[in-house]
Amino acid sequence: MKNSRRINYVGKTARVRSDFTGHPLPEGLPEGVSVRIVGFDLGHFDVVYLGRHFRISMACVENLHHLWK
């Protein structure tokens, strides 16, 4: 039986880092900071840090599986 439950990441807080597979953080977004997720699309998150908006790869979010709860 297929699990059709969708995960809603919007409003959650996550820690970010550069990914070892070639996904760097954008300029102005430091390593290891906590960001608020404000949107997501296939493979990317829209996040806010200190009032600035960034688009990052999902691979740059630490412990992504913890956000599934």
C-alpha cells in the first residue's frame, strides 16, 4: 500500500551546510546556521535567514529526515 502522506516543510527550522556533492550555500548564508523554511519545490528549499531569502538545495539541509515528523 502506497503512503500518500505529504510532508509539509514550511514553517520548520533547519540547520544548513554546504553539500559534499557540489551544492554550496549561497553567498550571505553562513555554514551551520538555523534557517526558517518558507517554501519548497522539487529538490530545493526557499529559506529565510536574518530577513534575507535564499534558495538552497535540499541536500544542504542537515538531518532532513528529522523534519518529517
